[in-house]
Amino acid sequence: MKAYLYKEEAQPIEPIDEHKLAVANEKPEKVDVPKQGLYVVNYKPLWTATGIALVIFVIWALATWLLN
């Protein structure tokens, strides 16, 4: 028994009419541009986590220097 993820069916193909593609009868609709404010991130640094990491780094640096 074979398992298929999809079933491929032949579809009729029409020849491309280049004149139809090149001529537009109506104006294109306006593009919906997202507002710039949606992409600006209000970033706040994490002072507590940064302070803890700095204290751990200082302890590690002192231990490395003293044990050397």
C-alpha cells in the first residue's frame, strides 16, 4: 500500500496572451502599508539581570586572578 501526501492532477494550461498582460483597464488598488509605529520596539534594559551578571563576572574574575 502506497501513501501519498498529495494527489497530482493535470490541469489545462492556456497560452499566455502578452497583450492582455501588458494592458491594464483599471488602476491598481492602493497598497496597505503598515504603520511604522508597529515595528518600533520599546526596549528597556533589564537592570537586575545585568547587575547579577556583572557581580558573577567580577567574582569569577577575582577567583581566576587569585587562584592563578
